[in-house]
Amino acid sequence: MKLELIEQLRELQKSIHDNNVIAGWWNDIGTGVDLAEEVRNKTRFGKALIAEKLCLVHSEVSEGMEGVRKNLPDDKLPHRPMIEVELADAVIRILDLCGALKLDLSG
């Protein structure tokens, strides 16, 4: 992979994760616990969060499969095929989790 593409993927991963942190997806509102920190420290709770996030990736892929099976447009973006939207959602979830875990996906 060209260095420019590697850097772009790193920036995209960071941007997606940072935006999800700002949106509140990585903070427990009730307790103020930093969920990304739990994930990085791989506490028992953090491991459960990783499993939950991986299941969300799986659900996006499964929704894409259903769209292909039934030849469906996306329900929220009907001008796009469901598989396209669901695979994009899966990529976003993967990059977000990699950002939380500080993984070098592009490496």
C-alpha cells in the first residue's frame, strides 16, 4: 500500500473514532466511565465491550446479506443498495473499534 493511502486510512480511523467519542458512544453517561479506556485495558468489562462491538460489525454484515438475498434498497437511503450501506456501516464500526483499541489497521 502506498504511504499516502496508509496515512489516509490512519486519519480516517482516528477521525471516525474521535467523532464517535464526541457523539458519546464511548462514554457511559451514568457513571462517566471512559469505555475506550476499559477496552484498551482489556478489563472484564472491556472484553465484553469488544465482543459487543464485534457483534455489531457482524450484524451490519448480516443486514447486507439480507439486502442481497432480497435485492433490497437501503431503508434510510433508498437510492443505494442495502449491501452498500451496510458494508459501509461495518467498515465504520471496524475503524471505530480499531481506534478505541489503538490498533494500526493500516499497518
